[in-house]
Amino acid sequence: MTKFRGRGKERRLVASVVTLASLFLVACGPAKSTTPSSTTHLTLPASTSTSTTTTPASTSTTAMAGIAPYLALWPFNSVGEVESWQQAYGSAGHQPWHLDAGSTALDFTESYLGYNEVNIVVGTTIDATGAHVAVGFHTTNGATSTAAVVHLVRWGTESDAPWEVVGTDDTTFSLTTPPYGAAVSSPLRVGGTITGVDESISVTVHQGISSAAIGSFCCMPAGGAAAPWSATVSFAGKTAPVLTVAAATGGHVQAVERFTITGVHSVTG
């Protein structure tokens, strides 16, 4: 089972307000369908597109059926873990943050990936493919900047079905090699495209619910307009069948200013 990671009152308040507002809009708006026109938007930055590194799918699965074709990246790794949490939540209200997409996305960013400076929810979109949570940070002039849009799906259709991170929606920074869902081993060739100036890209490989990376690469300079980037990262000690590969860039305002992730199947290595 996952362990609750503490977070500040301010962050709880921001995530809760965003989530409540999202639920209110969904409840009061027209019934959702699988068509893009039924998407409910809430304060998502205008510069964020809905292109995604994950495979689009309906979220009308059940807990017993898992979340295929998506990969379960965090915080649950199996149906058994989901059911154990649901039982604990039903009996004692255990770890209610699993029902909040914003809190889940932010804890994934801070606690799991270790991007501590990416510490606010900028906006959330709920549509037929799940929740798309823009996470970011406050800039020096009091504005906000989006670091990534985390894609989550509900693991089940019950009222206590928790949110699960399955990927990111990418625009100016992408991780497309290896493809989402590919079978990989170490050393791993990674790459994608980036738009920016004087960027510095680092890569980490994660597994299961452990916050410790099992592989890392730092760093490579990059920049341009949709310019290709690539690197090779080695990893060791893998025990889980699914890995999360994350790439981050920054260095202008803070260490991590943008990031992108993908999910892969691990084989030998």
C-alpha cells in the first residue's frame, strides 16, 4: 500500500478548491460523452494543448478490469492495492487524497518524482479520458507557470474509485522514445522534442511506489523550435513490471521548470 505523504495546508486548500470546482461544473453541466465537445474545462492555461503521450481510452472500466490500455504508474500498482485502500477508506476514511485528482497529481510530482519546486495546481480539465491536471509554480512576478499536465484516470467506476497517474499531456517538451507501453531494458535510449532556449535536460527512471530513482542521467543542453533531443540512461535493481521514465528541464528560474513522463514495460536489465 502507498503511504500518505504530508503536504502543507495551503496546498491542500488549493487542490481541494480546484477539485470541488471541477466536480461542481461536471455535475451542473451537460452529461459527459466520449466526444471532445463534452469536455469540461476549468482554468487550464490557454497555452496547454490536449495532445498526450498516453493512449486515449474511455475510463468506464471497473476496478476488477484494471485500467487497460493505460499503464498504472502511481500510486497503485495492482487491483489488489486498489481494493485494500477502498476497504481502509470505507472503514476509517483512510487517505482520502486518493479521491482528489489535483492532490494525487501534485504528490506524484513532488514526492514521487522529487520535483519539489513544482508545488501548485494551476488548473484541471475533466473529460472522457480522465483528469488532466496542470501542475506548476509561482514565478517571481506573482504569476504561475505550468510545468506539465499530468493525465490521471479513475481506477474503477465506483464512488470510491481512486485516481491513478498514467502519463502526461505534452506540448513544448515531449518524451516519445521509447513509445508509451514499449518493452525496454537497460541501457535505455530516450528522446523527444523541445522548444526553448538554453535548456538542460535530465532523465530519471522510477518503479513501483518507491520515490528513489533506479536510474538517472544528467544533463544535456538543448533548445530550438521543436528540436529533437536524445540521451541514454542506465538503470538497475528493477523489480516492478512497469517503469516510469521522466525527463525534466530548467535552470532559468528554478531547477525543474518543465517535465514529461512516459510509461514502459521492463524486461531484462
